[in-house]
Amino acid sequence: MLTPPEAKSSLVARLIALEHGGRPRWTPRGYATLAREGYARNAIVYRAVRMIAESIGSLSFVLYDGATERDTHPLLDLVRRPNPRQDGASFLEAVASHLLLAGNAYVEAVTLSGEGGAEGFQIRELYALRPDRMKLVAGADGWPQAYDYTVGGRTVRFDQSAALPPVLHLTFFNPVDDHYGMSPIEAAAVAIDTHNAAAGWNKSLLDNAARPSGALVYAGAGGTVLTDAQHERIKQAFAEQYQGAANAGRPLMLEGGLDWKPMSLTPRDMDFLQAKHAAAREIALAFGVPPMLLAIPGDNTYANYQEANRAFWRQSVLPLAARIACALTSWLAPAFGAGLVLAADADRVEALSSDRAALWERVSNATFLTVNEKRLATGYGAVDGGDVFAR
């Protein structure tokens, strides 16, 4: 008996016309605007996102089958090589970056169906989809019924009623939206605008030869005023001879009756540099990155760089990595077998080596613990004959 050939394809790669109930609703915020103004134009946001995303991509993931750690498993192979165009590090980096920039991340599972049809599918590939191209279709009960992915004028619908939902939607908590998450950029939007405005002020100041703005006062005899022609000539002369870096330091030559009166506040009066640094610290706070790691001056919260780096891993990277691993486990594990748990391997993080050394020292000196209890306390499984006290 001939079996039907296996077929593997991504739903995004072709157009599928399906009719479902519900009305699509776009993400209520402009992802492109947030990414452009925050990530593309702000060095603090760019570095904070890169630090977190690359740190998550550098993590090693382990798989537990009950209490047993599995070194090899198809699920581990899938995470390490999600698709032919990406390795596991770049895939996880993309997922984490989407979460940090949009508050939402979408992962598509590509399945391979054989003789068993829909019941015999196998998950072969994972793809991170752009959040700005995805919109959620809510069902009658309020839960997501489907997702519409639009690119190049074509729309593909992912029906979530299948045994394995084809799309995993990860979100940050949003107190005012039932479906879409809230990104750190939204919380730090005012600080980002302030930081960008301060950078724009510096650029404009340099373009104008670092001179503050002022006024030319004409004190003509008998209260006369400048004619329109004289007014335009003075404006043109200033633009050509005194503005720009090439004209920096050129002395101002005024004709009779003209006097220069500075009007704007000096940078010291405005204290915009301190305001810029305060905005940078607020941005770092929203992303959970210690300002010391971003070279922001004026922050002495941590005693040294290593302490700040440990706090960064403990409070920002590992919790987000655990969130992603938990979501992937709930979504993919049923297709590979019950009792599987995917987790980040914190023991391989070099920044936390001092914490591990301190833990091992405390456990080793605990004479009231058995060998197996010490192994369990340090993340290792029990061994035969280990229920005795170490001498």
C-alpha cells in the first residue's frame, strides 16, 4: 500500500484563503514608530535591547524529563536549530528583541504531516514573525481564535483551533489590553523623547558653531526700521558667513546701528546634559539594565562592574529567558511527550560563577545534609548510595 508523500511548508510562504468569524484588530501602537524613534535613533535603547537579546541568545538550554536531565532530544535539537536559515542563538535573539521592542513576539511552528494526517504531524521548524505584520482575531469567547499575518499585500490566517496551535504569542503584561503586551519602550517613551531632544539640541548647537541664539537690535536714528531688503540681506549674510562648523570662531561684524543681544539660556543654565543623563538612566531602568553597564555617568548604585553584571543576569536576562522557555514548553512539549520541561542553564553563565562558588562552599560545609541532598541543592540528580552523610 502506497503512503502519501510527506509535505512540509510554512504557512507564511503561500497564500491561504480561509473564512473564520471574528474581526481582526491591529496592535494599538505603532511598532515601526517605536522601533525607529527608540531603537534606531537612541543609542541607550539600542544597546539595552542588544545586551538582553544577545545574552538570551548565548544561553544554553537543558531539557528535563521529570527529574532526569536529557542531553539529547528532538526538542533540544529543534531549539538549537529552529530552521535552515537561523541557529538557536539568532532565533532566541529575534524573539527577545520583538518582546522588548513591541511587547509581543510571535513564533510559527512548521509541521510535517505524513500518513497519519493531522494526527501524525511532526514539528520540524520554528520561525520568529514580525509583530507589526500580525493582527489578532478574537473569538466569541474573547480568546484568540486566529492570527492574520500580512506581508506584500497578501494575508495568511493561522487558525488556533488545531491540536497544536500554529502560532505562539508571547506578551509582556499590559494592564489596559486583553490581548497585546506593553513594551518597555512605551513605558520609557517620555525619557526617550527627552534623550533624543537633548541629542538634537547638541547637534543643532554644533551646526550653528556652538553659539546660542540671540537677537540683532537695530538702533537707527529717529526710530527708523530696517527695510525688507536690508532684513533679507542680513539673514543671508548670517546663514552664509556665520552658521555651520566651517564658520566656527569667525568674528561677528556688524554695521552701524546693529547690536547683538544674546537671548537663550546657556547650556549650564539649562543643565540639559544632566537632564540627558537622567533620561538615559530612566531608559535603562525601564529595560532592567544597570546604568553602569551602559556607561551612563553619575550612577553609583553598584560597588563595581561585576556586581552590576550579576544583577543584570539575575534580574533581567534569566527571568526573561525563563519566560520564553516556559512558553515554548507549554506550546511544544505535548507534541514530544508528557513531563518535558525546557529551562535555561544558568550554571554555564560565566557572570554568575562567583555565586555558584559561594553556593558550593555553603553546601559542602553543611554537615547535616546527605550526599543526595547536597546534589539536589546544587542542581544535580540523586545517586545510588547517596542517602548518607558525607564525612
